Amino acid sequence: TTFLQRRSNLNNLIQTLNTQKDLDETDLSIRADIDRVLHDDKLAVQLQEELSTLLQHQVRILSKRKLCHK
């Protein structure tokens, strides 16, 4: 299962849980765990995007340095 498939499955599961009225302790615990995982996934995606941006900036800086030293 890929990251995106897992995220989609978790979103579907939490939507299903959210439509049910009488959730027992197990259901509530599962929902809390899914919320935590989805939040962690969101943070991971944000960090990955920031890292990608930083790497792009680093490449640009190194390219400019090479041009200046010629």
C-alpha cells in the first residue's frame, strides 16, 4: 500500500466512523488513532515540501557560485 492509498483508506474509514452515532470506546480509540496518523502524515508532507524547496534553493545558490568563480 502506498502512502497515498493508505491516506485515502484512513480518510474513508474516519468518514465512516464519523457518520455513526453510537461509537463505543474501541471506535473512539480507532478514530483518535486515525486522526493522529493523518495529522502526522500532514506534517510529513509539509516537511517534505519544505525540504524540497530548500534543496531547490541550494541548487540555485551552488549554480550561482559556480558562475561567479569562472
